[in-house]
Amino acid sequence: MMTEKIAMRSGLNTLEDISSLILQSHDLNETLNNIVKLVAKRMNSEVCSIYLLDNDDDMLWLRATHGLAKEAIDSVKMAPNEGLATMAIEQGKPVAITEPEKHPRYLYFSETGEEEFKCFLAIPLLNRREPIGVITLQSSQKDKYSPSEISTLATIAFQISTVVINATLLNSIREQNHCKPAIDEQEVTAENKTTALRGTVAYPGVISGVPHILDAKCGMSDIFDEDDIDIDTELRRLHDALEETRIQTIYLEKRVAKRLSEQDAAIFHTHLMILEDRSFTDQMNNEIRNGHSAPYALKKIINQYTEAFAKMDDAYLRERASDTLDIGRRLLS
């Protein structure tokens, strides 16, 4: 097992690397697989696995593993009162067990090939204090996991929870077959549209002045496509805007975490996940390669994502529509 100093250093290095996994991952499954490989390596553990709760059947499913048989993925599942991993969810804290096969809650799965591992550690993955899954480590060594190792994995689990939630959100967007472009290619211009606006009295009296329209879509209604664009120039514009906004988001996340809490700062990690999502950036790049300007490409894809989130049944997921609009506003600025 690792010494306390090594465990702390490993934990810090792992935390720094987890965000970079976003750039290496195309979907939720790839994200989970990259996480278990990274954590197993950094924690010097033979096995690292991630189990996620399925809202449809309330079962805990093995979704990714490094060290167990791959055939067990999406095959092994446990009811709330079965197995050792679910104990971490029940107790809401880490569960460390030596010789797990002797524990009364031990549940044997022949497809995993886990018989040789004699040391077990499970940490709950939480979202807004609600369980979403479990991350586990297993070792063939006899001694228990040290307090420093448990603390390190618990810290890592906090960030993993955010990554998993955001990756799930992005996966939901990709899987929505009914998600159609929010902008028609033959979009009518603002000059051809007539809109009636009715005001609400804020204070009695008469006054004259220049009206200003408050754009709920962050100024995107004024964006129209441009003719004769230079594709390379527009791709660079988008790349520079994404890079600047990523840096700004990381700064905001750290600032809010320092002044308030990591939970309050989690919203900016959601923004970062979207900004670094390959599908999100690839769609905008493809729009530019098809002859559209960078602002128009941004408007089109942001509107698609916003509409997709707004149609979701889950209230928390619907709230992410405003996050997408905020990202669009900051990219435009």
C-alpha cells in the first residue's frame, strides 16, 4: 500500500488529470474507461471499477473496470441491499473490507474473475448529496487500505461525480434523435419579421426615450450568416474563442470554489465539460466547413443544445439549458 505522502501526491496528480480526460473522450463509456485506468494507475491498484445507479430499475450496474474481466461490464448488477459496493451508498461513506469473500454481504459474480483480490474499497459517487454510483478499488494484498488512501480516493470521487454527471448530460444530448436544427437554412431576416411588444407598467407616468430589447438568447437573434467567408479564418476565430472561454471558465471555477464552495463552483465544471466536448466543437467546426461564419455556427449549435436540454423530463437537466445559453454568451463576447 502507498505511504501517506505518496497517496497525497498521487491524488493531486489525478485531480489535475481528470479534467483532461474530457478532451480524450468521445462519449460516456470512453470517459468512464479512461477514469478507471487513470485512477488504478495513480492509486497503484490492480482493480478500479465504476458502478452507476440505473434510475429505471434502481439497480447498481458495473459500467467500467480496469482489472476485472471486460465481459462483466453491463452484465454485473446489484440490488440496493446486495453486494459490498451498495454498502457505500447505504452508509454514505467509504467502505473498506479485508477478505471480502468472508463478508455476509459478499455477492459472487463468476464473470468478474475477482476471486484473487483480498482487499476492497468502495466510495459513493454523489450528485447534490444523492447517490449516482460507486467507485471501487481491489487489491490482492491482505492489508487494509490506509486512511490516507481512503481520503485520497474520496477526494477523487468528488470530482469524478461531476465528470460522470456532465458526461451523462452530453450523452443524453447526443442520443436525442429528435433533436433538430433550431435554425432553418433559409432563415428569414429580421427586416421581414413583425413582432408586437406589449409593455408592463413599472411606475406610473409618461416618459420618452430610446427602447432597448432584452435578448433572452444572449444577443444571438442579431446573428445572421455571412457570405464569402474564409473558412480557415472562421475556424481560427472559433478556436480562439473556445480557448479563451475555457481559460476564463477555469479561473471562475477556482475563484468561486475559494470564495464559496466546491459545490457552488461545480456549475463552471459543467460549462467546461461542454466547452471541451468533442461533439460540441466538431459540430461547430463542421458548420464552418460547410460555409457558415463562426458566430452563425455557434448560434446554430447552441440553439440545438438549448432546445434539447429544455425538452428533457428531468428538472435538473432542463436547467442546463440556461448553462448552454451562458456558454454561448461568453463565447460571443
